[in-house]
Amino acid sequence: MNSKVFMVVRILLGIFVLVFGLNKFLSFIPMGGEMPDSVIAFFGAVSSSYTLKLVAIVEILAGLSFIFNKYGALMAIILMSVSINAVLFHATLLPEGIGPALALLILNILVLIGYKDRYKSLLQP
């Protein structure tokens, strides 16, 4: 991947996850409309176990890591679990909000591709 394109994708992903991570603490992006009971039950469960706070911390650290280009290869792997879970959540419980989750997953995959040279030693037999 071209280094300038990779830099733009990396910073875009960094801003994206930083904003959504901070939103979990500060609630500055309004939730739209009425939520189904299954979504309310899910958020009740993950809120009581501090899972959302942990996800927010991971997102904030990943966002800062991508923006400042420090430990980005590691954070791209860690963030992949958040990306996949966001897509699965929206695919099963709230399909109308799947767009940003798919954007997160695509950007995360592109960043992983951009860091592919750093993973070569991990993938050798």
C-alpha cells in the first residue's frame, strides 16, 4: 500500500475509534430512536460488567496509537476483535446501524494490510 494512502487510512481509523471511544465516556453523539428490547438487554449486561468501559479504553488507546503511529501494528490486531464484534452486534441485533461498523472493519483490515510487513515473522512456520 502507498505510504501516503496508508497514512490517511491510519489517521482516519484513529480519529474514528478515538471519537467513538470518547463517546462511550462523554455521550456527545446522540442515540437515535427507540431501541429494541434485545439491544437494551445487551447494553444492560455489558454496562453492568464494565465491558463498555474496557472497549472504550481500547478504542481510545488504539485511536491515539494510529494517530501518533506508535504501536499501531499491535493495536490493529487488538482492535480487530472490537471491529468484528461491532459488525456481529449490528448484524444480529440492530441491522440499521451496520454502516459505521462495516466502515470500522474495512478501515481496520486496510490498516492490517498496511502493517503486513510487521507480521511476517509472526506468520512464518
